Amino acid sequence: MAELEHPLKAEIETVRSAILASDKTLTERIKWKAPSFCYAGDDRVTFRLAPKGIFQVILHRGAKVKDTAGFAFEDDSGLVKWAAVDRGIVTLQDAKDVKAKKAALVKLVGRWIQATVA
């Protein structure tokens, strides 16, 4: 993160810190040159920092494809665009967007972690 050159670096750091502060059981590592948050060593939420004008928060159930039979998650935030039943993308455009969505995003991440560890 210290070497990151991105126009939304401050906003990325804000969201990163908020996610880490929201759940002490989460750990962080860098994956694909971006923060990735793990529960019990398994990736659950990963930032996507390209293209440079935005950043995205990817909700997933780990690196390996998992059976989606019986898996369901209701997004009551309205923030997620679903790429698959168990892969969602939240796009953050700028500082104003981050400020408007941060609290709902942190809550969403917490709900996602709980839903994917069951």
C-alpha cells in the first residue's frame, strides 16, 4: 500500500481501515497488488484497484470455485452488482461516493463474512 499510486489512494485507505476495524477476526494480505481480507485464512473480500479512475470491492468465497447449490445472499444495501451467485462487485467512484457508501459497505462486508463462513 505504501507504494500504491492511485488517484483514490486516500479513499482506499479509508475503506481498508474501516473494514479492518469492523471485525477483529479479519486478517489482511496483499493479493494482486491490492488489499484482500481473510477469515480463518480464506479470502472473502478483495479490492480491485484498476482501472485507475475507480476502485472496487469484490465479495467472494475464496480463490477456488465452490458449489453454489444452497448458497444465497440478500443484498439489502443495493450496492452490489452480482457477477455470479457468490461473487459481487461494489464500485466506488470518488471521495463523495466513498463517504456516502462507507457505512453501508462496512455493514455489507460484515454480513458477507458471516454468510460465507456458515
